[in-house]
Amino acid sequence: MFHHVKDLQFNARVSRPDPMFANLLLEQFGGENGELAAAMQYFTQAFGAKQPHPDKYDMLMDIATEEFSHLEIIGATIQMLLKGVNGELKNAADQSEIMQVMDGKAAKESIIHAALTANPQFPIITGGRPTPRNSQGIPWCASYIHSNGDLTVDLRSNLASESRAKLVYEHLMKFTDDPYIKETLSFLMTREVAHYKMFEAALESIQPNFPPAVLQHDPRFTQQYFNLSPDKSARGPWNQGEMPGMGKDWEYIENPLQHVKDTKGLSELPDPMEKELEENKQLNQQLSKEKSQEVKKAEPEGIAQWSDYAKTKEQ
């Protein structure tokens, strides 16, 4: 159950109209890395977490709801940036100011002309109202959402989503000199950082969480780094020394072509790692059973009921 409070989470303000920036801000309303995409992503992920991880369900729903509140901040800011423009769009007379603006060269500097040239769909199709479209007028799409049904995978997707959203806010701040808008964007950007740390902490609380999902990696093919760009090859912690958190060293394959030929397509390796493969097989069976039971035990017997309504004093 959602309860809407009409006051914004952050006091969004605008010092003057700016239709061009209003159009850019649509990226965070209906764009791929915007607030609507984030809200829907965390909202849908929460359903799968409800039974096995009720605490993570609570977190995802809280953050999803906050993202909806950020969508409201963005929508309100867009409307304030179009002050004086939407009224002209409602004037259907042939000699209205908007028609004059479209005809004269001097009008290119006008605020309404800016609204038209930024994204014609914005004032023409939506009447200057924010709708789930990006700054190019492309409708919002459900493919923006990453919800894979495994919480550790979803949380990693969320870390990437928050990182991308933060970067978009950084870029947006370069295109406005309005101190009030910058203040709003800074708040929204900072909340992306806060959410990132929440998701990071939630992922860490689920153990084991590597590799993602249930099945283990094949130890025969985990450590190899194939040098597939031999000219001026770069070396670093991604291909030399100890693998992060694995307790093993990288195996640098200097000549991948020869290595593949010598091992007959990696089918005849010097070390078949039979012991490790058997250990992984047992671990796969163990984790599969644990993960399955984790969900089954959380599911209620008999009639399924999503909410546990608290009894009132009268009852």
C-alpha cells in the first residue's frame, strides 16, 4: 500500500525557466538510467526476495519507493523549468506567440523556440508535460529493467545502475548554472551513492555470494588470462599475481593460439584437476539443495497470504 505525501522529499526549486534543460532532464524521468527505471527495477526484484530474504524485500521496497519520490522531484523540476511555456502551448489561435516564434528569425533566441528545437515531441505530443520518454522522445521501455531472479545477481545489477545514474547527474550539472537546480541534482546524485552502499552491504550479508547464483565455476578455466592482443600487452592485477579473493594466481597464456592447439581445444590440459572438479560437483549439489530449501521453508503452508495484518485493539 502506497501513501502519497504531497510535499517533496527535497525542496526542489528553479530560479528561471529553461526549456532546453527541461528536455535534458527527461533522461532522468523516462530514460534508460533514470528514476523510473530504477524504481521499477527494485520494485520487481523485491517480489522474488520476499520469501527467502524478507529483510532484503523490505530494503528493495524502501529504495524503490524513494526512487518514485525522486521521479516526482524530477517531474516537478521539469514543470517549473517550463514556466511560461505551457501557457502558450494552450493558446490554439493562429497568431499566438508560439506561432510567431516559429516564423521569425529573431525568435530563435526565445524561450519557446528553445522548447521546440530541443525535442519537438516534448511540446507537440506531450504538451510540455513530463511523460515516460527520454530527451529524444523515445518511450520508456521495460528492457531497461534488470531483474534476474537471483538476489546476488540483482544486487550486482543495482550497483551498476546506481553508478550509471550518478554519472548522468554529474553530466547534467554541466549544462545548468542555476544554483537551485544544481542543489537538487546534487541531492539526487548523493542518494545514488547512498543506495549503492546499501546494495553493497546487502550483497555482503548474503554468503556465499560468489560466484553469482548457485553453480560453481570450472576450476580448469578460471585462472587463465588469454593474451589476445599481443602488441604492447598490458599487465596488471587482472592478469598477474593473485586473483582477488581466490587464493590462486593468474595463469597468463602468452600465446593463446599455440596453447589451444597444444591442448586440443582445451580438452587435454596438463592438470585435469579431477579432485577440484569432484569437490565442485559436491558443492553444487549441496548449494542447490540449500538454496532450494531456503525458498521452500519460507513459503507458507496451506493458503498463501502475502501480508500478515496486525490485529487492531478491538479484535
